[in-house]
Amino acid sequence: MLQAPVAELKPAQPKSLRLKGKEGENLHFWVREVELAMDAALISTERLRVAFALSNLEGRAKTWAYTRKSTSLGCFTTWAQLCQQLRAAFLPANYEYRQRSRFLACKQGKRELRE
């Protein structure tokens, strides 16, 4: 009896997603895009996820990451840890508060968000 060939799951080729560390650059968007690319490429181990993300840094962000890595062994052991440190380095100290304030100040016509 002949069996139909089983389709082999192949990872997608991730596209280049560069974070330069410039002011005004959308870090949250970059993190989400990198996560999608890692999922599509079937990159699942923490070590590979961190390596993939680090390979997508340029400029100030790359200099920051490689300086941290050379001075603090084990500083990027997980993707979540890398994201947390990127936020601390490249987002303003009060970023979360400002975003929440902007969100809560939203209005539509005469109605406020809280209504």
C-alpha cells in the first residue's frame, strides 16, 4: 500500500527587523515584529530567540547590547529579560505613565473614555 508523503513543517525565513535605538523609534512594534518572525521561523529556545533579536540590532542599540553583554555575563539569558532591559534603556522613565495618561484622556465627542 502506498502512503502519501507527509508534509514537512519548514520554518519561514525571517525578514530583517532592525532596531537602531533612535529617539522616537517604536520599541513595542519592533518587539512584536521580532516575536512574529521568531514564531514563523520556529525559533523556540531562549538562547536562539535572544541571538536572533541581538542580530537585528544596529547603531546605538547594537552598541548598547554588546557593551552590556561584554560587561555583564548572563545579562540576556531570556527573551523577556532582553525586552525588559531594552525598555529600560530606550524608553523614557515615565513612558508607561505617559501612555496611560494619553489613553485615559481620550474622548469621542463629549464622551470620555471612562463613561
